[in-house]
Amino acid sequence: MFTRLKISRWCLVAPAAMLLATACGDRTEEAPTPDPFISTDNPRDELTEADYGDLDPSQVGLNTPWGRNIVSKDAAPDRAPATLTNVSTQSSDGYDRVVFAFDSHIPGFRLALGTEAAGGCDGTGEAIEAPAHLAVELTGAQANRDGSATVADPSRTLDFPALTAAMQTCDEGGSVRWVLSMTGEVEYRIMETLGEPRLVVDLRRR
């Protein structure tokens, strides 16, 4: 009688204990099989100095973990289009980086991996040949002022370990598209900077 009462008390006091929860009849569900394309890294974990590169850590806001899923954010409603002022590329330790800089704010965006990519706003332009691509769609954005391009070099060929080319394929109707050509489908992450509005895209080397 004493032993049975003691177990009952533990069931009330410590239901999370594995052995006693089993004695109380609780069942532990099996953990789902992890998706191999979803990173288990925690984006809230502190980034290393190498991760930041030349970015000021105090100015980094949004950051996502390494992954291959689509990443998107809606454009701010009723706000004038953000003007893309510069696109820079660099190769760092463990990743290649593309930085999209804007004049006023970071617009909406959608990033998606794929094996095919086409030029032109309607997708009928000449295809960009590469094993894989990352399409960066900027919504509520423009890359021109009064018809004059704001990015000096909207198409460039690179010799980086992960990134082989970067090309602007559309600037029309409040939408700007860049296609990043890669050596293969690699994981990527993004960061936003708070002071100077920039969208940072890192491609992880395989």
C-alpha cells in the first residue's frame, strides 16, 4: 500500500520523469525523422566573428539558419518602392556573400533554390546555365531612377567556390529579380542590417 501511494505521489509531483511517467501510463511519442534539407542550427545562437565578416554585429537584425527552404517576407504595404543602390559580392571563410543595399528600407523578398532559371521579367529570356540557382525576388523595389540603372554592374561572372555568377534579370512593376548561379544546390542563409538597409545572402560552401 505504501509503495503504491508513493508512486501515485510522484506521478503528481514529477510527471515529466521518464520512468515514473511510464509507470503512470504516459506514452512518449517517437520523434519525427528530421528533414535533411532543414538545418537544425538555432538562428538565435550567437554568430561568430567569421559569420559576421565585415558586418557590425550590433547592426544585424533578422538572421536565419542555414537551409534550403524558401525564405520570404512580405513588402511593407503603402510604402514607396525601395531603390536598390548597390550589389556587392565577396568570398569569405566557409561561404560566399552577396549584399543587396537599398536607399530607404529593405523591401519584401522571396528566395528559392532551383536547377533552372530564365532571364526577363516574364521568364522567357535566355536561361542562365549553371548546376543550380538561387532566385532572389525583391518586391516593392526598383533598380532604376527615372529609367537609369542604379547598379553599375548588373551582371558579373565570378570564380568563387559556391557562387559563379550574379545577374539582374528583371526590374519592372515594383519587382527586381537577381539570379545567383552556383556550383550546386548549397545551403544558404540571410541577414538584415538595421542602420544601412541591406539584405545579406550567404551561400555555404559544400
